[in-house]
Amino acid sequence: MSPSPAPPPSALARAQKFLLANFLVCGFCLALTFGLSVPAAGKALASVAVGGWGVFQTMCVVVIFIISGATLKTEEIAEALKSGRGALAYGWVAILGLTPLLGFVLVQLPVTPVEFRYGLSLFCCVPTTLTSGVTLVRNAKGNVALALMLTVTTNLIGVFTVPFYFNAVVSTGPSLGATGATSGMASNAVKLLVKLIFTILIPICCGKIARETFAAVARFATTYKAELTLVNNSCLIVIVWMSISGSAKQLIDTNVGTIFAVIFAAVLIHVVFLGINYAATRALGLSGPERVASVMMSSQKTLPVAMTVIAYLPENTFGSRGLIAIPCIVCHITQLFMDAPLAARLAARADARAVADAPSKPLTTV
């Protein structure tokens, strides 16, 4: 007798699988809903500060990057250094130097409120994604070790480059120049650098040191990596919720057409990034899994770092933090939805190429 087929999964199991696969997107939707409908709780949490540091925002950011450091494997970094050095070098240049240049164009867009321009420009200035990019590269059958190396190095270096790059971008904005608000921009960039060092660089180094020093930490991070990822995403959702709650009134008053313009801009930004990186890697002669990793990682930007920057921007200079956050969230979700089918297509092409390159088995005669 043939074994009976397994029963189909229950509706609860299907719902659970969907929520886990789309946890971040669902969380952003909840943050937007509660932030707009009942903003008092989020505003109350965001208002708790000590010495100019938002207590709950800082706690969430520190947790995110301690976990990021604790889950980082040394052998994966070493593997990336052995292969794809040209792709790695291009990724550094593209992520930290080339793609942020688009911010100088976006800050000039005729979009109001001006905070939306800052959000789009900031998203271009931050480094590559922390987790989703590596996952998509793995799904696309690219060089995962190279993707991890680009993630680690650009996010560490970005702590020092983002404040000053973003400062240069927004200083060219016509609205800032008209209001004379650029007078304190240099000091704001230095203050932001200090906060990023304490909330990103030091926590990620502490997490990595703990992993290498204590075997129990390494075992825990490996065993519960999926759960730790959910904790990371939950902290990011809380940061987004507090930002939206603090700007609920301004967001509700924003014209619907402006929101659609931001969505269109987010799609266009990602298309431009993909086009530039695809053409540049082809011109440089990169190919195979290394090119896949370089193009995908150089075309994505990280939301946690963007939200960290936003949390420490002075509102008397930049305006509402919640409004600045909206374009960053839209851009992040847009790149996920656009790159997921792209990864599947690249994986199919890699499979077809592997089949074509495989030596055919000789026919045997009986």
C-alpha cells in the first residue's frame, strides 16, 4: 500500500507561516495603523529622554546591533575575502560613494512637506541592508559570503560617512537655504556621528566580541537565529511606531497625491540603483554569483540605520521625524517587493546555466 498523503496544513498554520515570512511588512502596517489612530502611547514613549537621548529609541537600536554582532560568523567574513575581491571593492564604492549621489537630486524635488525630500535623500545615503539583502542574495544563488562582507563593512564604515554625506546633501536643499537653518548643520553632523558610534558601532562590536569570547553566546545565537531576527525586526517596528506617532497629525494632513508621489519616487530610486549597478558590474567584467551579490547589495539600503539617524535629528532643523521616516519605510518595503521576484528569476537562470554546463552522461548500450 502506498502511504497516505500528508494532510494539508490548517488555516492557523498557513496564517502563522505567512506572518513569519512577512513579519516586517505586517509590523510596519500595524505601526502605521496604531501610530495614526492612537498616537498618544507612542508619543509618550518617544518623549522619555535623558541628556538628549531618547531612552526607548536608544534601547531598541542597541538591541538591534548587539544581536547583529552576535549572529555574525567570522568564517563567513574570511570566505568573502578569499573570493570576489573586485566585486567587494565595487560594492564599497557603490554603496558608500556612488548611490548616495542621488540624494543631491532628490532633495531638490518639488515635494511638500520638505521632510519627504529629506527622507528620500537620507535613504540614499545609508549603507546596504543588514539582513534582507543577504537573504535575497542567498535566494538568488549569489555569493552569500560576499553579501555578508558588504553588509558588515559598509555598515561599520557608514557610521562615519552617513552623517557628513547627509549633511552635504540637505545643505543643498533650497528650503534649508531659504530658512537659514544650515548654520548648525556641521555641529549636528558631529553630534550624530557620536550617537551612531555609541548606538551602532560599539554595540555591534560588543555582540561580535561576546560571540568570539563565550561559546555559549555563539551556540545561542546559532540555535535561536530565527528568533533573534524576529526580536531585531520587533525593535525596528517599535522605532517606526514611535516616529509615526509623533507626527500623526502632520501625516494625516498630507495630501494623498504626495504620498503616491513618494511611492513612485521609491520605485524609481530602486530601478535607478539596479540599472547603475548592473551596467557598472558588466563594464567591470564581473560575473556569476559575485556579480549577483554585488548588484543586489549595492542596490539596497538599510532601514535600521536610517531610523537611527532620524531618531537623533534635531526637529528644529529638519522638521518632523515621523514625516522623514515615511519615505524611508516606503523605500525599504519597495525594494523588498521588487527584489524578491528578481531573486527568484536569477536563481532560475543560475539553475538553467548549471544544467547547461553539466557534462552529459554517455548513453549505455545493453
